[in-house]
Amino acid sequence: MPISLYHCLSARSFRPLWALEELGLDFDLRMLPFPPRAHGKSYFEHNPLGTVPLLIDGDEPDAVRMSESAAICQYLAARHSPGGLDVGVTEADYGAYLNYLHFGEATLTFPQTLVLRYRFFEPPERRQPQVADDYAKWFLARLRTLEPRLQAREWLCAGRFTAADISVGYALLLAEHLGLHTQFMPAVAAYWARMQQRPAYQRAQARQFEAAQAQGISLVPAPDLRP
């Protein structure tokens, strides 16, 4: 059985989609309307959280089932790309790899979800512009810590593109959806430009839209939000 990935357009599940394309693996892409917990109730049978991503690898009842985007990237890289997308425990940058892999989600994506919620997703009477502005500044302040590192290297660690770059790269994609990319510092902006030139990134973008159209899902991207 091939790997199955449940995905919403431009949601966190873009991380594992991108990783799968980088690895050249065979997989089944199953598109969902956003948010699936509201518009795809049958999805709860597969993932009780009602969130994306959901990766299923293998045959039931022993299949691997994962729902955390950065962890899925780490799993795929370790299993299918040792010394490539993965950074091994004996490599000098192993600690940096783990740090930036989780920095992309926990430190960069988290404040952006609050911007999404309080600027766009809440009903007008519940929106909080000050909260959204504060968390946008939080995101940008933390993103700026990458500037000196990216001034000195092409990718975040180990002298090559890794799953850590995918994790951080999704946060930059989300920032572009929010219009925050205009405030990227030069080295971060150049890093994001390099990301977008990767053939696997471009294949992942094309594949999600082709799959959505084929499966009757709206083509309006909607980044994931977890209240």
C-alpha cells in the first residue's frame, strides 16, 4: 500500500507533501475542504483531531499514522533519506537540525495562526486587530534570528537542504499568504526565493491544485488553523 497523505490547500500538510516530492516517493494525495473538521465530518473516522495533515504509511492494522507536520517530515527523512533530507545523530549539525525542524512549527507557525484567527477567521465582531498585529510582530522578531545564520550559509544546517528547511519554508509560505513576506530581511528573502526554485516545491504546489480540481475541492488556498 502506498503512503496516503490527507491535505488541505496550503495548510500545514504542505510540509509532508513537499517532503514526499523531494524524496520522489509514491503516495496517494487525498484532498479535503478547509477546515475538514467543519466541512468533512467523515474525516473524523480517519483522524479524531479533525486536522491535517494525516499520513498513513503501510497496511492496516499496523500502519504508521501521524498527524504532526514537522514530525512527519522527520520520519520521512529518517526512513527514506538518511544523509540527505535527514541529519544523522553522528553529524555535527544534528542538534541544529532538530532545533530548526521544530522551530519552523513551534516558534514561527504558531504566532501566524493567531494572526489568521484574529484578523481573518473569526466573525467580524470577534476579530482583534491589536492581537493580530502583536503576533505578526512576534513572528517577524523570531524570524529575524535566522538572518545572521542565512547570511553565512545557503541552507539552515549540515551544508545541504534538509527537512528543517521544509519546516521553516512552510512558515515562510504562510507568511506570504499573510502579506508578511514584504518585511523579510535580505538573507531570509533570498532563502525563500531559493526555496521556491526547488523543483520538488514546484511539483508539490502543482500537485495540490491538480488533486483539488480532480477531487472537487475548492481551489482557494486556506492555511490550517488550530484553535
